[in-house]
Amino acid sequence: MSSLNKYKTLTLDKISIHTVKSQHPWIFSKRIEKSSKEFFPGDFIRLVDADNLYLGTGIFSGSKDLISIRVFAFESELTYELIKNRLITSIEKRLPLLVYTDSFRLIHGENDLLPGINVDYHSGTIILRYYSKSLYVFSRMILRALWNLIWNNPNWNLRIENAYIQAPKRIGKNNIQFLNSFRVVRGNKHEYIKIRYRDINYLIKPDMQKGGIYNDIRNLRDYLWLHKSYVYEKNILNLFSNNGLLSKCLVNLGAKKVYSIEDSKECIDVHNLNSAKNPKEIIIKKNLFTEYEEFAKQLDFKYDLIIIDPPSLTASAKDKPKAIIIYKKLISISLGILAKDGILILCSCSNRIHTNEFENISKIAFSENEVKMKRLDRLKNEIDHPILNNFPEGDYFKVHIYKKL
Ligand SMILES: C[S@@+](CC[C@H](N)C(=O)[O-])C[C@H]1O[C@@H](n2cnc3c(N)ncnc32)[C@H](O)[C@@H]1O
């Protein structure tokens, strides 16, 4: 980064100039088709306009990738100092969370101005995931910088013992997953990490989906902590329960019984490991897209609280109509097994369905089933999942809370 004169230069077209000037970090491959042959994945590219005026610096990912350049510096030069200050800002933003948890997203990619790079902090371990192989060298540099910063700032009270890095695996054109194993960069490999959330110590498996824990839904965990009356002595259905941390919170808040349904065996194994056969926890393996209706038909009681948090249903824009049908079906079935005065919590991480649209889908499902629902709340994003105005794609997670009248 210090020898900027070695960078290659790209003259942007009008649309990409607008993109960079509005500080959006993605330049799509179709915008730079002609020039992309001159670049190699991982190249640092100085972006200029037709008058050779400097606009920013990005990293080239490859001509076949949908996103061809991720922009890391706008207007100012890309220097180590710039990145270091960004890391410090991101870390300091998260420090208030330490009061009640030691598990959070330390760097949230585009939303922390580090596109294509996520870093989680779990109780002394940092885990970096990069979304394009082209970002490997840069990611190693970020991980090293993070390690040194945390190590040299004991006043942050962030313990640091291990650092791992996890490489991307492309599934189709739009979908990125991660290689199951991660590389240990510092410290030792631990298959499980014990994290703390309020009065709970919980084992997570960091090589699983979303790094072993969905921390964007901390907002719902916190909300229920403040609304114990929705939980205390209630029968609760937690759909798409993942590793079961949310269910465990509900049990600790005094739920009568929590039924968790999840399809991934790996998630259920982690959930079982943590629930220690607590009779208040019923863990069921089911494909909720095909088996929920049958499950609901066989019930001889109603739930007081139902939480629905399916995986993202819109990997691409063409998936949207099908996603709407799936949301409506999940809501409709749930309305039939929700008690009067019961609470329905609808979550969505499909980034192509925005919050008002999600609310409309829910309203249509309510009226088609002739059920009156009152919206109680919409939750805000967590501080470790910031949202930037110039990056609307990052505003993906919705939690809407309703009461059955
Ligand atoms: C957004 S996550 C839910 C996170 C969870 N609410 C929590 O508190 O951590 C979606 C979950 O749905 C699960 N899943 C995906 N397809 C499923 C299916 N067909 N049936 C049941 N669960 C499924 C995934 O394994 C994942 O754990």
C-alpha cells in the first residue's frame, strides 16, 4: 500500500464515476469489460476519471466475478494509516457490547468500509472471512493489523489468543460459502468456543454457517430480555432455530416450554450439546419448507409466541416472487397455531425484500387468513451490524413483532 505508484490505473465510465463518488464500494464486471484483461485478481487499482482525476482505490477480483472491483478508499489515498483508523473506529464502536457479551462482529464488510471482509470476535478468538480469493493478501494484512491493535490496546479489555482465516468457496454465480476448515494464523485451533451472552455461557462451532452464531438477531434476544412477559410461562415455537442460543435465552427467561425446529444436523448437534437435555427444550429436526404444515396439523394446543427466522430466500432478484410465497405460507400456517393474544415475531434476512415490503407481505397474509394482528415493534439493527446510507444492500435484516387480537 505504501508504493502507490506501482498501482495500475483504470479510467472509469460515467456510471462507475457516479458509483465511486457516491461512496458505493462495488464496481460491477459489466462496467469494465474492456479494460479488465489488463488486471489480475488481487491487483490494487487507482480509479480515475477521463481527466485523470483521482477518485479512489480498489482491489480487482477477476473479470468473471459479478463484483469486479471492491473500493477501499474514496478520494483519499489507500494507506495503512487509513485502514488502521478504520479498524480502530470499528472496534471502538463495538466495545459497549462487552458489558453483556463477548461475541460480536468486529468488522462488517462494506458497512465498515472494508468490502468483502468480515471479522468476528468470539471470546479471545478473531476469525476473518473474505468473500473473494483476490482479497487473501489484503485480508492477511487486516488480520495482522487487528491482532496488533488489540494486543497494544489493553484499555479495550479485548482478550486475544487466536486468529483464524476462512477462505471463500463459490457456489453458482451469486452465492459464496466458506471452506469448512479455517487456517490458524495465531494461537491454536478450537473446534468449539465458549461465548458469553448475559447470564449464558454457550458453545459455538465457528466453522459453521455465519461463523457459528447469528449475532444480527441479538436485537431480538435483547428485546425479549426487556419483554419477559411475552416469554414467562409461555409455550414457544422457535422456527429455524440454528444453534439454539435464542431458545436457551427463552428458557432462562422462564418459558414453560420452547420447541425449536431446525433442519441442519450440525446446528441441532450444537443445540443438543448446549441444552443438556433440559426438559423445557424440545428440539426437532424438520425441513420447514415441506413439513411445517403437517407438523401444525398434528398439534393439539396453540403457542403463545412463535418466532420465524428463515434463511435468506433471495440469492438473486429472480427468487423474489417465490420468496414472497414462502413467507406468506410460513405466516399462514403459524397464524393457525398461534393462541389469541399470542405474539408473532417475523424475521427476514432476504436483502431484496425491504422492511416496508416485508410488512406488506405479512399484512396480506394476515388478511388472507382473516386474522387481526397489531404491530407492536420493528427492531433496529445491532451496533456490530451497522448500516450505511450509501450502501442500501447492507440493510438486510428485519424483525417485526405482532400481537394476535
Ligand atoms: C437465519 S438462520 C436462523 C437464526 C436463528 N434464528 C438464531 O437465532 O440463531 C436460518 C436457519 O434456517 C435453517 N434452515 C435452512 N433451511 C431450512 C429448512 N428447510 N428447514 C428448517 N431449517 C432450515 C438454517 O440451518 C439456519 O440455521
